[in-house]
Amino acid sequence: MTTEQGTHRPQREHVAALHAHLTRYELVTWTSGNVSERVPGEDLFVIKGSGVEYDQLTWEGITVCDLDGNPVDGVRAPSSDTAAHAYVYRNMPEVNGQVHTHSTYAAAWAARHEEIPCVLTAMADEFGGPIPVGPFALIGDDSIGQGIVETLKGHRSPAVLMKNHGVFTIGPSAKAAVKAAVMTEDVARTVHLSRQLGEPIPIAQADIDSLYARYQNVYGQR
């Protein structure tokens, strides 16, 4: 393991703080899950250390890695998902942030190998359609990353449900990827509850397109 040089400390502090959203919205249990973010202008990213508890997470619990997943600064071994994150950063240059969770309702859909259908305007806004399912892949190498890229490249959705595993989200920043993870669990729960009442009614594709365009280009402060 490398020594602590304190490089990229402000970004490491920012990413450490973002993990509070994962616990606030009950997307993780114990030490599962992680947030990473690309270092602007460098072939590096920062990611949560493996097995670091959330209530003890400071900037020193965030490790700096190169785009092959090798740690270059920090005393914590990086997340077991580091190779997957590195693969995504290498192959999707537009992605600057990633999140992984095992949030309950979304993971339940992943266990069924079933995409979440677009039956809510909030889904059309955020995901531009259904939340897709990615292939089953074992943890430890870049197989998960390959599945994420295979599923999300060219897809509107910033989230994928990896079979029998959980949620991986991407975004133009780590905060955007965190938001996508929060929204994924929210709609996974709502659509599940809707199915207890009957079969949810899909939104027409033209309306999905219109809602997505408005939310992505008009909604909020510009």
C-alpha cells in the first residue's frame, strides 16, 4: 500500500461527505457501497476504502487510484469494486462519478433479473425510460465494469441493476451519481408497491421523450 501524501484532499473530503447521502437515504448497510469521482485533468480517480465504516469516514478513508485501479495515494486499500470503477472511467470518458449500493428495493429487482418499467413521470425525467438490467458478474476484477459499460453506453439511464447484485450509477459528477442512486431506490420501491395493487401502466414513448427533454434541459435553475 502507498503512503499518505495528502494529494487531492479537497476532492477526497467532498467524496467522503457524499457518502452521508447513502446512509441518510438508507441505500447501504454496514460498510457496503461506495462513491468514486474522477480527478479533473488527470488519469486518476478517488474512491472509498474497502470496509471503512461510514461514521468513521473522513478524507483519509478515500484512496486515490490510477485508471488501472492501482492505488497511488492513501493508506486504505481501495474498494473491492475499484477495478469495475476504473474500467468504466477508461471506457466512458463522459462519466466523472460513480456509485454502488445494495439498496433494498432496487436489489430485489436485480435479484429477479427484471428491469424497472417506466411507469412514473419521475422515471421519465431522471432515467429517460426503464432502468435496465446488466449481466451477472463476479466481484474482484473488471467484469462488473464491463457489464456496466455494455448496458449503459448509449443508454439514457444513469443506473443499471446488475443481476443478483445491486445498483451501479454513473454521472457527470459524483453528486449526480449519488442522486441517481437515491432516485433508483425511490422508484424501485414505488413501482414495487404499485404492482401489489395491479399491473402498472407504462408511459407512452413520446411522452417519456417529452418529459425527459423538459427535465434535462428546462427544469431547475439555469
